[in-house]
Amino acid sequence: MSSSSPASRPGPIADVAPLSLCAREPHVPADRLVAEMVPPPRFDSVRFDTYIPDPNQPSQTEAVGVLEGFAAGLGAAPSGEGRRRLFGFGRAPKKAPAGPRGVYLDGGYGVGKTHLLASLWHATPAEPSLKAFGTFVELTNLVGALGFQQTVKTLSGHRLLCIDEFELDDPGDTVLVSTLLGRLVEAGVALAATSNTLPGKLGEGRFAAADFLREIQGLSAHFRALRIDGEDYRHRGLPEAPAPHPDELVTRTAHATQGASLDAFPDLLDHLAKVHPSRYGALTDGLRAVCLTGVRPVPDQSTALRLVVLADRLYDREVPVLASGLPFDQLFSEEMLKGGYRKKYFRAISRLTALARDAKRLTETS
């Protein structure tokens, strides 16, 4: 029986057939992976002066000052042996900047590390084609697509490489990227990286900078670690995350929103297993909203990790997420939230919660 009579409830602004993530199987050429190594849309317009430090956390203000100086120090365009000397290989020229030529932002999720990293990319005085910005996962995907030697060749001419969310979960990937960074440092590329805290680590709920520096082995001398304290800005002074919506509202909103997708959450999880995570960005191309019905806890760790990558891509692209079922803070089991990947899961919860807030406006016009 149909209940879609206009007289029975407010009608949608438009009645369009929603898109489906499950119907998409994107193929991404390697050259697109390289071209897209820039700050994502959410961070297109961020700058150091748009970062709002928490007045109760002086380390945030200090980090801005250090990074501004670091960007200014990359103004010269060294090449050849001059580049090697500038970055600590051989005898440095008299005017070479002193100290490490890489920075590592150490802090919890939601303290604005990505904002600062993107601001550094924007502030570095070089053409966009000479700067690269990507997550750790995107960097490993690039190596997989191009091969190690070609990746070294492609990135060696860059002035700066920014790596967001440096991961220490997979020893193989960590060693791979460490080796890659070593080659790039030899070529004169400046480095900047972020990583999240591990809740419960050392009793402080923060990631130890020493762990990062130890894992990247011989590169530690090239990094200055900046600790950035604070609470998750996405929830600072904001109301609690909205409760999940009824299935009917989610479905109606999907039909009322041009460019929205509509999928059952279990079906989406199954589909993600068929698409390589390097293509999740392309999976979301052109979407203005993601509508999900029947959100429930993810069944296993492999599925959870794929969902984390999708959440990152949606957050980067500022795609609101409207959902029914369970709230996003119940996606991952207690065992997962205490395990080795917990920093990823907390990040996903934080970002999906922010996107759920963004989606609330969609329901006001549907």
C-alpha cells in the first residue's frame, strides 16, 4: 500500500531517483592518484590564520608559529648537490636553515592536525605540482599503482611531501614508506606528517612521538616533533550527535536531495569488500549526501577498516551522512575500541558524527 499522497505529509522538494554507492565500481588510473595528492576539498581554504587555537592549550599556538617558520624556510629552491647539503647530506652552506627539515605533529584526533598540515602545504612557496599531500594509505596505494621506483622518481622533484595519518599498524607498510621517505629525503624533499594518539597509551591517552620516530628508523634526525594537546574540536562546545533517523525519513530525504545516494548499510559493507580502498574517493565522486538505512555494528575487523577509509574520504569531501539504525558510536565493538586499530575507529566515529550533524539540514527541507 502506498502512503506517498501529498496530503498525508510534507512532500519533497524534488523526487529524484537516488544514486547508489553499491552500483559504483570506479576504476582510477595511476595518473589521477598523483594529480589528486593535494589537500582535500574540506581543507581547500584553510590557512594558518583560520586555525583557532584553544586558549587553554598553548601548544596549539606554538605549533602554528613553528609551522609558519618551517614553511618560510622552504622558500628557496635548492637543486642537485645544493639540495643534498641543505637537507643535511654533506657540508651545509652557511645560510642553510638549522635543525630538522621535517615536522611531525603529535596529538589526539580532532585537535586540528590536518588543518595545520594543509595550511603548511598552502603556505609553502612552491607551485602545487611541486608539493604533495596525502594520507598514509593513499601513499601506499600510490606505491602499489606506480611501483616503488616510479614513485620515488615521481615525488623526488617535489619541495614538500605532507603525510596525514601516518599509520604504524602494519609493519610491512611502515617499512615500505620509511624506505620511500629515506629516498625522498636524499633527493631533498622536505617532509611533514601527522598521526593520532592511541587512547590509553602511556596512561595519558596520547601517541608517543618516540614510537613514530623509532618506526621511521634513520629518518628521526630529520623530524621535529610538535606535541599538540587539546580535545576534539568537532565536539568542542557543540551539541551531542543527532540520534539516528527513521528509515522512512532517510529514504524520503534521499529522494528529495539531488545527488544523494541511498543504500542499506549491510549492502554497502559488502560492496566495499569488492572495491580497492584507493578507489573510495572516486566512489564518492559527485555525491552531495550519503543516506544509509539499517546501520548496525560492523561484523569484523577487515570490514571495520574499510569503513574507516570510506569515512575519511567522505569527511575530506564534506559529504553529509544521514542514517537510520544505531548511532555511529556503536559501530565498533568494545574489543575493537581497545585493540591495535582503536585510533582509526575513534577517528571514524568522530568524523561520521560531524557528518551526521551536517546532514541534519537535509531533513529540514525534505
